[in-house]
Amino acid sequence: MSIPPALVLSVVLAAAAPAAGGEVANQAPQANVSITLSVGRAGGTPSQAEKVFKLLGQEGSPTRMLMGWRTPIPTRSSEDQGGDAETTSYVYQNVGITADLETKAVGGDRLLVTGQVEISGAREGAATTPVGGKPPAIATFQQELRVVLKVGEKLRVAEGPDPDGGTLYLDLRVDRLK
């Protein structure tokens, strides 16, 4: 006895594609979350005030933040097309904070936070003003994250020496919003 191809196809389609709306209806709604990044410098002189950045998102979804400015970095060629004069062009770099993070519930009051954070800042003069004809030095801190945090508690996820003295740090906190 052979099984009609139409019956096989209908069974395969029924198994592969849930009834319209059935998959969404069975999922628990995801909580909105607030992710707080605190960046600061401890020790050294002068000590700087902590900077706080907040991202709002939803559990299980990527959350992205870009805050800062684009700094022109001058580059010079040794000669232009005619072979005599030097030319200057600009490459732009983001300076500030970039965060690509995602949260996922891992049980009770704990959330898994994954992603990366990059913090960049000018080390010489104003961000857009080269000092002494030199481009500004851009210090960059990058952190790849995969940590479990207790909701409402701050955790220091990175700390390192600051070239100007003291240490730079990055604290992270997540909260579920009601």
C-alpha cells in the first residue's frame, strides 16, 4: 500500500509551520530592560566624575547605542597627482561610547548579558582640533561581554590602568522594567 504524496506533503507542512498565530500566542511576553553602563576613573589626578549611559531594550533582543562624535583624523600623502604638492585627506573615527548588548533570562532574578562595549576618547586637545599639527591620539577601550548579572545589582566588568594615572573602569547593571 502506498501513501498518497499529497498526504505526505500535508503532514510535512503541518509539522514545519505552526498554525497561524499559535507560536506567538504560546510565547511568554519578554520583559523590557534597562541596561546601565557606568564609566569612570579612580585614582590619579585629576579624578573625573563617573559617566552613566542607559540603554532600553527587551529581553532576548539586541540593544545598540552610539553616543559621541566623529573625529576627523588628518592623513597626508607624500604627493598629489601632479607630483609636487602634499595633500591632506581625513579619516573619521567614532569617539564616545558604542554598545551592542543583548539580555536573556537565565532563571529568576538573573540575566545573561552578551555583546561588546567600546569606549574611545581623545587624549590630546579638543576632539576635533589637532595639537601642534598632529592628529589627536584616540584611546580606545574594548570589552567583549558574556556575564550573568543579578537584576538591580552593579557589577564591575572591566578595570585597567589609565595612561594619565589611576584606573579606568566599566560597571554594568540591568533592571527589568514594569
